[in-house]
Amino acid sequence: MYHHVKKLMYTVRVGEADPKFGRMLLEQFGGANGELAAAMQYSIQGLNCEDPARKDLLMDIGTEELSHLEVIGSLARLHLKPTKASREAADADPLVAICGGGGVGLFNSQGNPWTADYLKITGELDVDLRSNIAAEARAKIVYERLIDFTNDSGTKDALQFLMTREITHMKAFMLALQSMGKDPLKIGEIPPTPGLVDQFFNDSTGEGDAGKEFRGPWNEGNGFQFVEAPAFKELRDRSGSR
């Protein structure tokens, strides 16, 4: 059950409206890494979750994301409002000005409509938690970029609040995943093919500065076997059989 409290989770204040920046803000309203996508992703994962403790986590954060949607929507609306009456301002976003009357809609900064394709929902709790950690990281970066593109102090404050909560949620998801006690490489129930799972294919080869091969913990040590590119091996096998 939801109940709307007529007070924003964070009070939004805008000193001077900037319609062009308002259009940028729509990325966090109806974009792939925005607050609506987060709210829907976590809430639907929560509905599917059979673990009561982590279901509570998902529903709590999903609900908070709806509050963030209200904050970012209110902020975007204040910046976009001049497009309703000013031709010069309307040029910043004709879609908002003509179809939305200076208000927000469920689309991103380029006018592309919101879609459920943004959501990552697998029904496997550990996999979904990993998706959520990545989602919070992407949203944090978007907020950083938005902060860099505005000089309005009230706008910066609101965006700083929203950006900070992304880290809080990331931490909660990480700890929830750790508390499950699962090996990070144990995904699902069917085990990977022995031997093959430890082979790193050298599929990017060449000579000179542009072709230098780098080695690191991702392709050597840690049980990895560094092997020749399968495509090269197949070509050589064919040449040898002629």
C-alpha cells in the first residue's frame, strides 16, 4: 500500500530556471538509469522475492526511489517551466513545450519514451542484487555529470542529495548480497564445464604499440590458463591439414 505525503523527501529550490539543463534532468526522470527505472526494478524484484528479509530491503529502496522520482521531477519541472510561455525557452525542448506544456513526461533527455526494457529482473536474487549495485553506480555517475553542468546552488544541493543516496543503496545491496554467503562465481545451479571455465582466450593480438598484449590478474594467475586465440588455432589447423 502506498500513501503520498505532500512533502518532498528533499526540498527543491531553483534560483534561476535553465530550460536546457531541465532537459538534461529528464535523463534521471525517464531515462535508462533514472529514478523511475530504479523504482520499478527494485519493487518488481521485491514482488518476486521469496526471501522475506531481502524482500523488505527491495521494497524499502524501491519506495524511496519513487520519492526520488518526485524530487527529480519537481526539479526538472522548475527548470522547464519557462518553455510553456517563452518561445526562446521553448527552443530548448520543443517536445516539452508543445506536447507537455512545460512539464515533465516519461521520456529521457532525447525524447525517447521510457520502456520496461530498461529493467533487469531475473528472479534470481543474487543476480538481481548484482544488477542493482551496477544500476546505482551508473546513476551516481549521471548525477555527477549533472552537478558539473549547473551553477545553480539549490539545484546542486538537490542533486548532491540524490547522488549520495545512490551510494547508500549500493552499500545496502552489496551487504545484502554478501550476507547470502554465496561464492560470487556461483551463479544458478548448473556448474560450468571444468577446464574450459579457467581458460582465458587471447582474442586481441597484434604487434607494435597498438597491438601490445597486457597481462594482469584477469588473464594470468588466479587459476587462469592463457591460451592462443581459438580463431588462430583453427586457421593453423586448416593450413596444416592441406
